[in-house]
Amino acid sequence: MAGQQVLIVDDSPEVRRELGMLLPLAGDIEVVGEAADGREAIRLVEALQPQVILLDLQMPVMDGYEAARQIKRRWPTCRVVALTVHDDAAAPQRAQQAGADAFVVKGALLATLVEAIAGK
């Protein structure tokens, strides 16, 4: 079975680079692209058709909440994993209302992120 095809969406080049290197080592995951904001993410979902999107919630141009809403409306089977540095109580609920399938705080164990990608 082929690995999960993942699009990484984060406004931080360092975060994208780190996740792009670590995820393929941590599981059966293929990083198929990277985007720096929600608008770019939507263009890449259209072009690349990834199975999973790792989506930062706080980004310029279009934030992750709005991107999640648009992605789930157009590609309802695409799994959206919301990522944030903010561990506030409202963020997981807001992410879920926007369509996120999972919520992971940045800095969580890599295994936690891999499980969220896999839907466990």
C-alpha cells in the first residue's frame, strides 16, 4: 500500500522544512507539496490531490480556519489536520467547526502527528 500523500501548509519555512524531513522518516508518509498560506494551499490541493493536509491555523493571506472550510467543501474526503502553536481552549473547537478532522499542537510528539495523519 502506498503511503499517505501529505501537503504541508505553514507560513514558517522552518516548520515546513522540518516536517518535510521528519514525516517520511516517521511513517508511511510522502510529502507531495508545501504551501505558505491558505490560498496557496487551495491551489495545491486542486493540483496535487493530497490525501491529508497539515494546516497551520494562524497564517497571513488566508488563515487555516477559512482554508479548512473551503477545502472540506470542495474535497470532503481530504483529511485536514490542524496545527497550531496556540494551545488555547477555543482553537480545537473552532478548527473542528471549520472542518478539521484532527487537531495537533506544534511541539507535540512526532508519533502524535503521525497518528493524526493516519486517522488514529
